[in-house]
Amino acid sequence: MIPPQEASARRREIEDKLKQEEETLSFIRDSLEKSDQLTKNMVSILSSFESRLMKLENSIIPVHKQTENLQRLQENVEKTLSCLDHVISYYHVATDTEKIIREGPTGRLEEYLGSMAKIQKAVEYFQDNSPDSPELNKVKLLFERGKESLESEFRSLMTRHSKIVSPVLILDLISGDDELEVQEDVALEHLPESVLQDVVRISRWLVEYGRNQDFMNVYYQIRSSQLDRSIKGLKEHFRKSSSSSGVPYSPAIPNKRKDTPTKKPVKRPGHEHDFRVKHLSEALNDKHGPLAGRD
């Protein structure tokens, strides 16, 4: 049998534990109620936020679509304006290039060819899109005038800068005498480098765009004339050399005797030159007649 004091102590202990458990249970119950309340509030806030987002989306989507349409319209307008500017520029080509074409390509070939390129594009545009336009006749006429100026410039460059070759230089270039030593390079310049570049550019343009190769006849006539004059000058040089007591050496190629181990016999000064003159003179006589004849 449990003593009354011990039973009373155990009873108080159990009552204290029960009271603590009741307090804990009450705290948990209050916490759950607060949590439920917070959950309800959060759900309410989220529902309200979702509703507002839907309203905002319904308001923004039409605006966004309208903005896209406006941007597309703006791009179309810009492209249209660009095309119009491009087309209008062809109508200004004749006015913008007429002065340059009228003044000619002398001293301004780069700018002149650039203007001719613009005229060529304008001709192609009007032929494809507006063949009945009066602008087509205008740019065609300007193109033909520019082409004639280029042909004239080609002839002028060839005429002004083509020079005959002196007889002495011809003899220097064709010399094959082993007894001669060249002290300096013998330069044969048919045309100055800058002039040659201009002639090449004009020739390429006339072949590619001018569709006319008459300039080749001009080149042939001028160059053949200079060649004929060079040959006549060489004949005259032979005539004077044959009538004089001795034939002078070319100043560009002095005659020197080479020292060789075999000690070749010394040749008479001017002997090889006289032989070369005689040989070329006979060849020219066969082609152009006797030296005493008409040049």
C-alpha cells in the first residue's frame, strides 16, 4: 500500500504535467488558427494579384499589338521613302553629271568614269522601268557624248605621248655583241606610266561599257605611224653613217675589249657596229626600197 504522502506527491506531479500539456495544446491550437488565418489572407492577396495581372494583360496585349503594327508601318514607310529617293536620284543624274561630261575627262579621269557609271545605271533603270520616259533619251545622249569624249581622250593621250625611238637607242636595244658591255640600263618608254594607266582604264571601259573597239584602230594607226617614223629615222642614220668616214658608237654602249685568257685578236673599233648597220640596212632596203630612194 502506497503511503498517503507519496500518493499525494505523485498526484500533484501528474496534475502539473497535465496542466503543461493542456497549455501546450492550447498554444498549438492558437498557432494553427493564426496559420489558417495567414493562409487565408495570402490566398486572398494572391487571388487579388492574379485578378489584377489578368486585367493588366488584357489591357497591354492590344497596346502591344498596335505598337507592332505601328512599327511595321514605320519600317514600310522608311523602305518606301528609300526606294523613292533611289528612283528620284536617277532623274537627277543628267543634271548632276552634265557639267563633268561637258568639260571632258582630261585631268579628272577618276571622277569622269564615276559619272559615266552613274549615267550607265540610269540608262539601265529607265530601259527596264520607263522606256518611254524622256529622261531615257536624255541620259542616252549624255552617255554617247561621254563615250565620244573618252575616245577623243584616248586619241589625244596616244598622240601627245607617243614618241619615235631614236636610231641610237634602237641599235643599243638590238645589239648582241659580246665585246660590248652595258654600263647603264637602256630604258625604252613607249608611254609614261601615269599616261599608260589612263590609257588602260579608258580601254577597259570602252570594251566593257562602250561596246566599241574602234579605239584599237586609233591605237594601231598612231603606234604604226610612230614605228614607221622610227624606221625611217634608222634608215636616215644608216645613210649618214655609210656616207661618213667612220660610224660612231652608241653613247649608251661604249665599246670595250674584254680581257680573256685566250687573248682574242683585237678587233677594229667600229667593226661590229659597221657590220650591224650593214645588216640592218640591207634588211630595210628589202622592205622599204634602196636607201637612196623615197622615204
